[in-house]
Amino acid sequence: MSEWIPWRAQYLSIILECEYPTLAEECQVCHQATADIRCLSCQTSYMWCRPCAVKSHIHNPFHRIQKWTGQFYDDITLHDLGYVFNLGHNGAPCPNNMAEHGGDWFCDQFTIVHSTGIFIHRLRWCRCNDASLEDQHLQLLWSHIFPSTVTKPQTGFTFDVLEHFLIDSLECKTSARSFYQKLCWFSNNAFPDSLPDHYWELLRVSWMWRDLSNRKRAGFGHDTERYPEHGELAVFCPACPQLEINLPGDWKDLYNELVLHYIWERLDTLIIIKGILWLCIMWSTETLWLST
């Protein structure tokens, strides 16, 4: 922190310059049409026309897009630009399904919840290999999207957002409601309540994801027909008393109940005190650095 303080003003200046409109007269891809689209998520500062912006984001459907109105940049979505989320062909349309709207094999508004926000896309299903309507939810899984329902899914959660929620709930103790509200704020900071509420779907899908993760971690995947028995999905805890590991085999003869209770109580207390001291040291150090 002390070496960063002299550079603080210059850091702020560069951040403000990065937010300055980078206007270009022509598209930097086709060099023909007028460029009025930019992406806040891309690492480059390209300006595109509408068709080139869609083509450049075939594999990046969860980026934040803005359009130049003549006076300022206004938030729009890839859905507004005509983007279609194609399944089964690495972003290309299925040759056996060229539908443009409606029907059983094209969804005009499919909601996808990602770690960077909530997105609504047009979605075109793949009809290759004798695909059926009952297998549409499996196509989403192949694209790393967990369907909210098995029958006619209209909402999906990316594997990334489910993993984020799992870590947030375990490490940060974040509730499902708070986590979903955070995603709403990412998507629309002015009117987060205008977004569709899929809180209950997040709860249900997160339970399924946690169950599948536990089964995969315990080795019950890979076409194994045996189901886990009681306790086989439990994670090994090195701190708990384990016979012949951190507890002697004749512990009943060596220790009485009072001694064991005293030992484990002291260990728990030391762990708590160590954590509190570490937080106090970090807080005081941060305060000292920021005040200089």
C-alpha cells in the first residue's frame, strides 16, 4: 500500500480515461458501416457496427454491450442486436434447423443466469442425430448450462454461476436471495427489480448441482451402477478424531472423558483466538496504510 499511494492520482486518471468514449467513424472489422457499438467486457477497445458486433460475440454471449446515441453510450443487449444462441455446432446454426422464431425448436426468449448477470437470448436448438423434444434439456448441459426444468426448459444456469454460488454460500455465507439480487444489480443497476425473478429456480438447481458435485467428488460417476450408501458422500475431516490417525487405538484406557473434553475445547478456543487476532492485525495495518 505504501508504494501505491504516490501513484493513486495517476491510477484514477487512467481509470477515468478508460471510460472516455472511443468514437470511430467506421467499423474496425468490416471497415464499411458506421461503428456505434462497444463492449465493456472485451479487453480491446474495438468499435463495431451491429452485424460485426454480433459476429464478434458468437462465443461470448454474456458480455455487456453499449450503443452510442449521439450524446452518450446507452446499455443494450446482444438480444437487441439480433444475436441467436445456437446449440450443438460451436455457435453456428444447426443445418437441420433454420427456424428464426417461435415453434418447438426455437425459443424467442430464453433466460440464462451467469456469474456476470442475467441475460435473455434467442435460442435455437439442434435437430441433428434424431434429436427429440424430450432431449432438449440435455443439449443445454452439453453447452455448460444447467436447465431449470427437464420438460420444455425456458431458464438455465451456467456451470460458472452455480460454482460461484456454491463457494459464496460456503465461504461468505451468502444467502440465495442475496446472491440473486447481486446478479440483478450487475444486470441493471438502476432498476434491478425489472429483471425476471428466478430465485426459486436457483435454489432448486443449486441443490441438484451440489448433489451431483458430491457424487462426482466421491467417485460415483463414470457410468457406475452402484448408488452411494449412508455416509459415503461425506468429506473426510482431518480435525475430527480419527482412530489410529490422530487418536490412539487405546484412547479409552489412556484418557478419561474429562481430559478429552478439555483437550478438544482448548483446541477450538485457540483456533478462534488465532482467527480474531489475525483479523485485528489486518484491520489495523489497512487503516494505517490508507491514512498515510
